[in-house]
Amino acid sequence: MRVVEGSAFIAAPSGGMTLAQLGADVIRFDQIGGGIDYRRWPVTKTGKSLYWHSLNKGKRSFAVDFRKPEGQQLVTQLIAADGEDAGIFLTNFPAKGWLAFEKLRSLREDLIYLNLTGDRHGGSALDYTVNSKVGLPFLSGDGEIPSNNPFPAWDVIAGQQIALGLLVAERHRRIHGEGQLIRLALADVALATMGHLGFIAEAEVNKRQREAVGNHVFGSFGHDFLCKDGERVMVVGVSPNQWKAIVRVTETEAEVASLESSLGFDFNKEGDRYRAREQLVELLKPWFGSRDSQVVHRALELASVCWGPYQTIQQLVENDVDCSIDNPLFESVMQPGIGEYLMPSNPLNFAALESVPVTPAPMLGQHTDEILADMLGLSEGEIGKLHDRGIVAGPDTAQR
């Protein structure tokens, strides 16, 4: 499966990267010198974007000046190239002008074209503006002052929707011989998720919005606890067995039973555990507060409690064995221009398929000449003239 990608920021590149890590040939075209996100933070001391290189692992790079008609023609020929596995285009660029669906489909009838927009009207949006729209920032902190979440949830989910959408369309084309335009709006990804998780129904049916609950888990029992040495753990009891494990390891059976009786609750029910959350936290606090974190960790693990340590990203990278080559998810890979560091593969593990090796992001323009020769059938002389006129660039000049 060959996908041509013209993209920027998170959602569209992550969709292409997901397919590349599953074995697709993803060819990314970029403006010579890099697009709008080529130097986006975080960057290394030499200005290399860890962001861009992390989101474009496993792809091929075609550096072309697509502001010029000659560059646009090369890209459109690439998008509409022959082959039953080709003719698939992914972009969050505006689907108009030379990138209009009908114009590209005139070159290939069965073209599959996925276009990501900010909202369903074609307007621009980013994860932060979408998140503020759907109300989640009011569920963080005190519930009064909205608190932005640094995790771009809608971008990440949209990336997975992109990969899924292209696979569905490709399957449809193999069965029926039809291409199509697929529209996906970032705002709709968020709105759909809010509906799937019951947030919208809660406001419409119950006539109330979700309350801000701090570090509690809405509708169940879960909270963070401070250990004697100042470290924190997150403990969750969603299922009855998880809850019983918490009570057992903290040796609070009698106190919990007494509270349950006095309130007339049944703590086998998630809702009752949630309603009594403040009292339950107070009952459990002393056990955690009287023990160092390592003792707590061992006890929770032996008791099969659902828990997790609070740690910084730096601690995760430096101390957590799951974030190391001990975990088959990761490989230590050399990224040209940056150095060697941990890179994850796709987290799916197929029993009947070998995992695709983790490969770094390409250097900008790294594959320009091979794409022009192998896919567009240009001769060395023709490719040389394109370089001379600044229409395309290889890795030595594309990044300047």
C-alpha cells in the first residue's frame, strides 16, 4: 500500500506514520527547506526538531517546490501514479486549487483522498481550540478556571481515524473498484468521542454537566496517595475485585465495612464507591502515609491492586524498564542529524506477522531522486534539470 502524504502538525503526520509502521510505503512531500512544522519545538541544540522527526518515522521524503506549477505537476503525478496499491492521498492541506479532489481524480478515477480539516465547515482548528470547545478544560483543577491539557488527544485520535479510514477505503476499492473522497474534521473527532463516552448524553438527558473532581475518578473509586517519603501513587478500584484488593492490602476491612453500613451503601457498586470517595480516601490515607514508596509499590503489586507511580517524563526515561529496549516496543535507533535515541514501533502485535523494524524519519529530500526515477520514470538528465531550476532538492540542499 503506497500513500502520498502532504501534511503538517500532528494528526495527519501521525496517521501516515501509523501506516508506515505497519508496512505501508508512505511518501511525504515537503517544501524545499521544510514546511511550517519542520522546526517546531522541541528542538535539539542544533535546531533539529524532535517533534518533526518523531512523527515522520519510516516515511520517504520528496522535497519539491510545490509553489511552482512544475512542482505541483510532479506532486499530482505522484499522487495519481499507476499501480493497484497506489493512488492514495492523505493531506490536511486545503482540498482546493491544484489539490482539489475532482482535479486529482481526473488523473486517476479510483483515487482515494483523505482530507483532514479543523471543523466540518472547512475552517481551521487545533487541538487546544477543539478541547476548549467541548468543555473538558472545565473538568480539570477547580472547575472554575479552565485548565488546558498538554496532551493533544484529538490530534492523536484523529491520526488513528486517518489510518483506519484509508484502510477501509482501500478495502472498498479492492472489492468494488471505486475510489472516494474521505472528509475528517478534528472537531468532529472530539465531538464523537464526547458522545461515545457519555458526556453529551449526561448533559442532555440528566440536565447536568460533568463535575470537576480533581484527582478522583468519576463514577468509581480512584485517587492519588502520598507515601511517607513524599512520593505519590495512583490507585484505582473500578471493578469489585480491584476495590477488594485495595481494602485488603491497606488492612481497612473493618473501617470500610463500618462506613458502608453507616451510609447505607454497597461498595460492590461503583457509584456508591464514588459517592463515598472523600470518606474512603481519608480511611486509606494513613496506610500509605506510614510507608515509604518502595514498600507501598511491593505491597500493591503483590495484592494485584490496579495502581501506578507518579513520575516525571525524565524519571520514565531514566528509570522505567518499560521505557527501554527491554520492552519490544522500543529500539535504539540512529536518527541522522540528531543521534541515537529510543524510538517506538507500532504497539500492535500480530501473531502471524513480523513487526516492521523501527526506522528513523528521513532527511528532508532523502528520496527525491529515487522517487522521480522509479515512480515518475524520469531520466538522470531530466532530474538534473529539475535540481538546477530549484524545482526539487536532495538531502544536501533541501534542508538549507
